[in-house]
Amino acid sequence: MNTAAHRDWQDRIGQASGPASGGVTSQARHRPALVAPTGLRAVPGAGQVTLTWEPVPGAIGYLVHRDGAPITQPDVDVPAVPGCRYVDTGHGAAAYAVAALSAMDAVGPLSEAVPAAPLPAREGATASVRVDARRVTRTLPRPWAYMVGSEHLSYLLSADETGGRPIGAELSEALRVMHDELGVRAVRAHAVLCDDLGVYKEVDGRAVHDFSRVDEVYDKVMALGLRPIVELGYMPRDLAADPSKTVFGYEAVVSPPKDFEAWGDLVRALVEHLAGRYGIQELVDHWAFEVWNEPNLAVFWSGTPEEYFLLYDVTAAAVKNVHPGLRVGGPASAADGWVEELLAHVAGSGAALDFLSTHTYGNAPLDWRPALARHGRDVPVWWTEWGPTPTHFHGIGDGPFGAAFLLHGMKSAAGRIAALSHWVASDHFEELGRPPRLFHGGFGLLTVGNLRKPRFHALTLASRLGDLELAATLDGDVAGVEAWAARHDDGRIDVLVWNGTLNQAQAGGAPELSRTIELTVDGLDGPHTLTHHRIDHDHSNVEAVWRSMGGGAWPAEEQWDRLRAANTLDEAAPPSTVEGGPVTLTFDLPMPGVSLIELTP
């Protein structure tokens, strides 16, 4: 892509909107002194080195170093990991060390360095997985099921086509699929206050509000069974201090308001209107209001940090003025930014904060609970944007690598994050230009044409897990193999096993990281039917099907029919019957690859 919007994005995406200063910064820096992690162990395996260490009190995450430098990748915006385990793949001998973080700009001292080198690739490298069907650990958390992201929702009203497919109808169907098939309850999108929905005009110097187009959008969302997470932005042109400051192909205005009181009046009027249309209790129970999008980046906020914090205060007050039970939060920041700063700010200003929201890409989300505890707050943490890459038109998420990545992130988030919202539902997306071809590295779980990508299939398999999480242990040359097991009320047992890496250079596959899985399920009574679903290069991978058909930009009509017929969640083997007692199953699992083993009485 080489559109003007894309060139502008590339020029500005790395620029911060400025450091917070004054009281906010001084308060935010009152953080605990972190000690160096202890007990660092480096265990080599085939094609990998697995690092583990002891947790550091107060840490939100850990930054792994290789040969004295942090391990980073171009398309990972936060390289730190949330837990005390890291699997390094695709590299030779190195000296490893780890530092803890209490905030994005507060990194503690390094641990003692430990040398290690991966072992050569070998046949039969084995990871054992053992599940106890009698031992329930908790109710299974489903962090994917609260919300999903979407392109600006006025796109639901579009009568245009992309690749010969109707935009509005297909985006609506994609959101319906999120609700009906994945259990998603809410949708977050940009630009509800942009001029294409006509919410604000000035006529003879007076503000005129018109929410009729917003009604069209939200009526469609509600009819799908979803509720909006209302991201309050961007700025109506007539209200902007500098309307020339824009982002994206649809020229969303990213300026602060010229009149903060008028902004507050607009927010209050919008929320009052929504309460009148849908009912105040509906909004209190199911909606939420997020203040702006990624204001810590200059591409999304042309004002100062202090102007954003003022915007936050004014917005929160306007929402709460309608009803104190309505939820408002932020900072909706890029790459975990301004979290400490907002916590410190609202401690001084008294503004409401009902949820904490931020974004990250290419890694599992960090753990902000220690920071919330230090600030005396107990509110849910929402990652309102998350996915394999922050880069538009990056192909890494279209194949099975994205499936294993999503499961790694969701399991990491389970139980500590209230919402991990995949960005986005559909490849009907036009921030930097509409899709140029069917597989173009789009952010969507579904393609144009609503074909299911491996990422979508991964969440389908996760959604099949029962509500009773079961104990699962792993042993052997585990590397990037992970497991998640659960039981249904009717006795069905599901074991989800995947094999991945965070090294995007190996997204196309790494034979040395393939593993033989030896799965044992204890505690079964009587015979069971065993089914085995698989996602890998050759299974449940519609991108590979399209390549086998010759690829190209867009399918002809008869090719759409073939792609839909092949767009299935595939079985690795036909169903079989197993007897009770311990059940054992051995199978090969490539990297990247995902298997779901289901045992039905």
C-alpha cells in the first residue's frame, strides 16, 4: 500500500504526543524500587532455550535480555512479558538476564546472567501433557468473550463494495458471527463523534447536536445482540482547536477541543440521548465510555498530555452527570503508555475511573494489577486493542501462527484481565486504505467475504472449552507447547494444545520446534468418543487453500464457492472410541499448530 494516509501514518506513528510533566509525573514516579529477579534458569531444548525465574513483588512484567540487550522485534510494541517464563527460539548460544518492570519507564536491575544454547533439532522431541478430569481448578475465564474491535461503525451503513463484496452487510454479518459463535458481548470502534455521523455543527455561533446517524449505527449493533463500548472521539471539525490535524484515510480530527465546556456539553448530550433511546439501566448494566484513543501518540492526539488529562476529567464528569452508575475509563493508550500517569492524575483530580484500558500488540499483555493496588484502586483491566501485530498490511496474522499466538495471549490473560479485545473482527477496514486483495495482512479475524482465518478457528476451539477448568501439567521438551483443559457439565472433556513462538521470524514454521505430544487424561469412566480438530498449515487454513488455487487479488464467483466449501475447522483424524481409565494419545504437533482433543461420554 502506498496511499497518502499510509505514508502519513508511517511518518508519524513513532512520535509520542509528549511526556507528562508537573504533578502527574512526580506522582507517577513514586514507585517501588524493584530488585533483580532471582533463580534464573536456562534449560536448553531442541531449537530453543526456556528461561524461568522467581517473581518480583510489585512487577507488572519482565524484560528478557540476550547478550546484554533487551530482546525486541520490529512488530512487537511492548517486548516485556507478564510472567516468569520465556522461550527463546531461532537463536544460538547466548547469555541471558532478566529485569523486572513496575511501570513502562521503571525498569529494575538485571539478574545474574546465565549462559545457554539450544540443542540441535531432533526427531521425536516430546512434550507430555497430563490432564486430571477429576480436578477442577476454577471456572474457566474467557477474556476474548467480552468485546471485539471493529472499524468505525459508520462503515455498517456503507453501500460500497471491496473486492466485489458489500461492505456494510458483510461487516454486520462479521459482528453477528462474533456474538453468535464466539459469545462476544460488546464491540469497540473509533470515530463515533466524527463528521460522517454529523453529531456536532455550529450554526450562527451556536452548537447544534444531531444524533440521528448515531442511532442508525447503534440500532444495528443492538440488533446483533452486541452492546457498544463507546470510544469518545474523535473531534468534530467545528469543535476542534485545529481541524487540520487528522489521521487515517477518512481524516479523523485528532485535535483537542477549542472549547472544553462545549466538549463536555456534547458528551453529556450524547449520553443523555442514548439513555433516552435505550434506557438508563441498559447503559449502566451493559455499556461503557472510553475517553479517546491512544492519546500518547502524536498521530492520534495533537494536544499536550495535560490537555488530554483535562479532556479526561471533563469527559468523565459529563458521563457521570447523566448517571453515577455509568462506567467511564481510559487512557486507551498505545503500548501500555500513560497508565501510571492517569492513575496518578485521577488521584489528584478526583475524576472517576471505572476501568483501566490500554493496548499492546505482538505479545501477551502485562499485569497492571500491582500498579492498581499501589494506587488503591480495584477496577477491571481492559485491553481494548490487542493482536499479533500493530502493523497494517502485515501478513503474519493470516496463517496458523496467528492462531497459536491468540491462544497464548488468551491463556496468559485468563483470570487477571477482564477483557482482551482482538483488533478487529473483519478485514472490512479502511484506516489506511481498503484491502487491495483477499489476503493482505489485514487485522480481521474474518476476511472480506467473511472467510474464517486460523485465528478465528483458534477462538472457536477456545470457546468450545467447558466452564470447569481442569488441572493440566506439561513435562519434557515443552518449548512453546501449552495446554488448556476443561470439563462440561455433561462430562465432556476438552484438551486444547498448541505449539507457538513469539519469534515472528519463524511465523512460517520451524521444523526444529515441532513436538510429539504424549497426552494422558486421567479420571475417565467408561467409553468415550474421541475427536481431534487441528489448525496448521494443512488444516483449517483457508489462506493456504487460496494459494493452492493460484492466489491473486480477488476470487471469481466460482472461486468464492470453492473457498467457502474449504473454509472448515478440520479434523486431524476420524473420530474413534476409547475405553475408560487413563486415556493416552500420541500425535505430532508442528510449530505453529493447534489441536483440540474432545472426549465425549
